[in-house]
Amino acid sequence: MQVTKTVEATRSLVKQWKREGKTIGLVPTMGFLHEGHASLIRKCREENDIVVVSDFVNPTQFGPNEDLEAYPRDFERDCALCEKMGADLIFNPQPEEMYQDPCAYVSIHTLSDTLCGKTRPIHFKGVCTVVSKLFHIAAPDKAYFGQKDAQQLAIIRKMVRDLNFDVEIVGCPIVREADGLAKSSRNTYLNDEERKAALCLSRAVKRGQEVIRTGCESEAVLKEMRAVIEAEPLARVDYVSVVDALTMQPVERVEKDVLVAMAVYIGVIIGCIAQYTVMPLAA
């Protein structure tokens, strides 16, 4: 497994692999990798000749009061996981390698106006910009993203269609802990009491699935899910919403597959733990 720190070195390797006729898969990450990331790398390994993992905490998607400096980092651990999963290359640039007095950014409208985008107005501009850059640098045939960040996945797919990127976007299922909590790098912020309290999220998902099976008004789902979360004293709801899984716009009645998304603060951690689920109607 190789490690590159510069755009030039990464492009040089990619061009060599392309000349050899090899297919390239990209797994974009912000590091501090866990089993959720491992599942993306594993899927990428199955479907491509070359696996490239980007390991970069992207500053442009963090707001002024968000946790950029506190975001967990452990590059040696990341390398060990990537090598175990069969990655061929880790691209690990510094911020100054990716951004030199930038004036050009990639923004997306409508899809970024709801859910996490409502309270984090610059977040998805940063995400779209860095992902666009990674697509240009690594020139992947396929790129792999987790369904846990469902709004991000929908936005990336729309950006790829609108800007004619020649890359296939592959969404991969949520990976959860044994007790149901979705795996997240930010879970490390939680102390033991907060970690236990965070289970209200998976309980709320389960309750929402029970309510939604036969079709209902969206408000009925939200009421039941909020009740589960608000019963936990350490939890504070940022949002719980029922939206169209493609447009990210609210829907009043559940009559087809929808995305039920929520972001919840647990205790006093900076940021939020977001857990998403696509809830299909029962046949």
C-alpha cells in the first residue's frame, strides 16, 4: 500500500494505473476510520482493480463554531485498517495542498436547504467542493459513500448528474454497533453515560419503522420518534424530518419510500450525531 501527500504524486500514480487499463475505486473519508469505512473499502475492493482512500479532514465543510480542531485523527490506525482491507493508496494531503487562496467553490441549491444544511449553511458547499476536487485528482470509475449520511449521498449523486462527472456513485448500507448505534467517528466524543443515552436514536428509528409500515401522515411518524428521543434527558433534537429520498424536500404523507432523517445532540458534545434510515412501506 502506498501513501501520497500531494496532488501531483496522486495523479501520477492514477495515470499509470489508467495506462495499464485498471479500474479505480475511490473511498472519500475524513479519517479516524471505523468498521463503517471498512465496509466501503471492502465493497470498493470487490468491484475495482485499484482502491484509493482519501484521508483528509476538509476544513471548508466546518462552520466557525464547529469541531474542526477537535475532530478525531489517528493516521497510523487509518493506515492499518486500509492495508487490512486491501487498499492500494491512501491520499493524505494537508489543507494547504488542497486549498491555495481559493476563489472557486461548488455549491448545490434546494437539496442543501433542508436537514443538516438548514443549520450548517456552508457545509455542503465544502463537501461538494472537496469531492469534486477528489474526483478530478483520483479520476475514479466508482466512488463509495455511506447511506448514514443520506443527505450528503443524495447531494453527491445530484452534483454528479448535473456536472456530468464520469463516475458511478455507490451507496453502501449503514453499519451499526451491536446495540444499534450507527458507527461514527464522532461517537468517540461520548462518555459512558452519553453513549448509553445515544441509544435513543436507534430506538426512535425502530419506532418510526413500526409506525410507518402501513402508511400514515408524516406528522404521526415524527410525533412518535420525537417522543422516544425526548424521553432521554441528555438528548436535544436538532431536527427529525420525513423527506423525499431524492429531493430532500418534506412530504406530508408517507405513500412511497421516504427518508426519515434526524440529527440529535447528546449531552454537551460539539456537533450532532445524525442517523438516517430509508423506511419503505410494507408490501
